[in-house]
Amino acid sequence: MKMIQSLILFGLTAAAIFAGPRNRPVNDLQRLLAMHQSEMQAVFAGMANGNAALPAFFCDVSFTNDRQVENFLRNVSASAAPGQVYSQVSFTKMVAVGGDVRSVSYQMVNDGANVTLVKSSNINGQMLRAVYEFDSAARKLKTGAFDGKKAIKNSEYSI
């Protein structure tokens, strides 16, 4: 009996290992975001822009500078839960200290095949927005960076 239980346990473990990574879309998205981060750093290195908020906002694509945002995004996967076709989640934080007003907002929409993440910020009236559209089937990421209505950079990455 113990031999049968051991064989079953071994078989289940082997099946789990060889089944392949279930979080491939998440890994693909991380790789594509790293490519985008490198490109944005190069873009801002070549710009003579005195506004420190722009590179800081657009070059940080890890979305983990704030523990609340990290926990929010950690709890949202790149693939829908079984039976779930659509989900939308958002997070907003606003801080006003001594007349310095800052807000940041994250919104993620998952339709089961594509994930759209929008990161927005208002830094003393300056509106910044980054849009990331991830197609997990095609393994592509489309990005858009905006300072107000002015487009800074639009790119597409694939792996």
C-alpha cells in the first residue's frame, strides 16, 4: 500500500514538473516590460529634458515602488482564472503635502486573452500616462507613453 502511494505521489510530482510553466504569460510580460524599460531609458538619456518626473515615471515599469501597488499587482494574474472571461481592477493613491499634490492610478483589464495596464499620474497638474497592451497569444506588447496629450513614444515588442 505504501509502495502504491509512493508511486502515485511520484507520478503526480513528475506530471506537475513536466506540465510546463503555467505562468508563461506573466514571464513573457516581464521580459517585454524589461525590453521597454531599456528603450525608455535610452530615449530619456538622449533627451535634454529638465523634468525629472518624466524618466522616473516612464522608465519604472516594474510597478513595485510602492508596497500597496506591488500587492495589488501580485494578486492579479496575466491569465484569467478558470471560468473567468473578464476582469477589471484599479488602484488609486493621492498625496497632498504642503501644496505638493501627487496622485497615481493603475488600472488593469484582462479579457482572458489580452491584458491592458494603464498607469496614470498627476504631478502638480502635469498629467503622465503609460499604456501597456499585452497579447499573450501573440507574445506581443504595445506601449504608449504620454505627457498630457503629447505622445512621447509608442513601441511594439515581441518575443
